[in-house]
Amino acid sequence: MKIHQERKDQELTVTLNGRLDTTTAPLLEQELQQSWNGISTLILDLKELDYISSAGLRVILAAQKQMLKQGSMILRNLSDNVREVFEMTGFADIMTIE
């Protein structure tokens, strides 16, 4: 998986490319923990994310909990496959998806 970050003032956009699974979830978790200080909006752009496992969902849920303390988190550009996982798990009901 590739992770690309772009920060503008207090907004951080993280674009994911590939698979977010047991192997790559710790990488995303580490990147987010090092990057979210001083941001009020976290945008996860998932347009190039092919697959997400429960380990990936756990990292996104942890990011959501952190961002609720300091601002907001938005998920953007979910593919049909990834959107289906969010809907089946109920995450679509608790996350802001655009």
C-alpha cells in the first residue's frame, strides 16, 4: 500500500493506494499518529484503495475517535467494494462519507 499525505493549514488529506490489510494497517496507524497533531480536519481519500480488511477498519475507527476529540474526519471517493464493506459493517452509519 502507498500512503500520500498533503497538508494545508489545519487540514490533512491522506490518499491510500492498494490494500489496507493486516500487513499494511500498522503503517497507516503509525503515519496518522505522527501527522494528526495540529489538524482539525482529516480527509481519507480512498479512491485508489482496492481492499480493506478488519485490521484496516480498526485503524480508521481509531482515527475517527481521535479526530472527534480535535475536529472531524471525512472519507472520500470510496470504491464500490470498499463502500460495501463500510455498509455491511455499519461503519457507513458512524462515519462521514462523501
